[in-house]
Amino acid sequence: MKIGYYIKNESLKGDERVEGLLSQLRAAGIVLYEIHCSACVQPETSFVLSLGGDGTFLSAAHRVSEAGLPILGVNFGRMGFLAGNTPADAAEAIISGKWCIEELDVLKLDCDDAPSENFWPYAVNELGLHRDNAAMLGIDVTIAGNPLPTYWADGLLVATSAGSTAYSLSAGGPICLPDAPVRLITPVAPHNLNLRPLVVPRDVSVELCGRSRSGNMILTLDNRSYTIPCGAVVKVSAAPFALKRVSLGKSNFIGALESRFFWGQDVRNTKD
């Protein structure tokens, strides 16, 4: 078996936890090599190890998407929803062959004012429009050709169900199971008390257009950001591909909510 690995945080290179995992895999006869971009991908690679946190996983997705390789996230960060596996669990599953592939929904962006060079128009967690100065941003949203009342806010997100526990959650959006076929429309610090987050079907077309006293706004796709002019029309649709993620068969989304967010902690919920 041949596996590529990606490390975003340079401080992890040489970390004893990382070196221990790689040494264990090499001792089992697995060929390992480091990946920096899609051009680094070698033939007959089974999948890519993302060594870090969720941000590293998203960066790995950007770099290996053209190769269509699955990604196994090993958590050396903090939260770890996309990269939720421990080094010990990852090593055991890889060596024993007890892993499978699952697919995550991906957003596609179409915008005439997006950068033309080295621009990857896809997002795994969310796409957003944000103000670029102190002036509030008005975001006009059209869903399946039907306009919504304007959101006045610091910004607005269109998130996947897998991204419901990321930026959208901190902005007050709902939690969805990762395989729910939906999109989340979540305003960031809204000034409309009567416009709340909205859940729409995954296949519906969504268009965004921002306006502000400022001439520009910030477009974000996961952990990447770009400046585009106000008035630019941003079209959001389903990507023509899914992101392949390696699952170890031990994933438990509700358990992750309980352990990472202490969801439902209550003295009445103890099992004693």
C-alpha cells in the first residue's frame, strides 16, 4: 500500500506523535511520502493522511481534489470533526484494512468577479460573503429564483450539512447530521431580528449579492479569503464531485458533539 501525507503546520514535522504514527505504518510495509500539491501525487496512492486539525483537512482537500484521492484526517489539533481520528486508531485501521470510503457534499462557486489565477471554486464546509470594513453589508439572497428579504449583517454563509458544526454553528446556525441533503443559509451577526437561519434542499440554486457603502466585500471558501467588488453575483450550487473521506467505522457524530461541545451536559443526563 502507498499513502501520501500532508502536514500544514510546520511545527508538527518532527513531532514525536507524528513520527510515531509514520514509523508504525512504515514498519507494517506501507510506503509513505509527503504531499505539497496535486502534482506531488504518485501513481497507485490509496489515500492521503491529513495530519493536523480540520483546517489541515480542508487544505488537503484543496490540494488533492484533482487526483480524486480519499483523505483520512488524523487529529493533532483541537476540535477535529473532519479530522476526528486519533493516531492510534488510524494506525490500527490502516494496518488491518478496517476502513471504508464515505462521501461529503461540496459547494461550487460561480462568480465573474472571482480571482482568475490559482482559484479553487469549491468549499467543503461553507462559502461566505463578509463586510470588509465597519459598514454593514446588505446581502440579497435568491433561492430557486425566489428573492428573500435582504439580510443586513456582518456577513452571510451558505454551509453544507458537514459544515454545520463549523462557522455556521458559531453564527447561530442549526446542527445537521453530515449526510443530510441540505444547505444552511446562516447570517453572521444579523441586524434583522426577524430574519433567521434557513435550511434549504441541497439541489436548490442559491445566489448572493452584497451591497454596502464600501466598494468591496470579502468572499470566503472554507479557510481561504478573497476580495471582490460589492454588486458581484455569487452563484452557489453542488459541485460535480464529492469529497472522499476515509472512515474507520468508529465515527459517532452524536458522540463527537458530546465530547467536543459537551452537548446536552446536564446533571439529569448522567448514567449513574
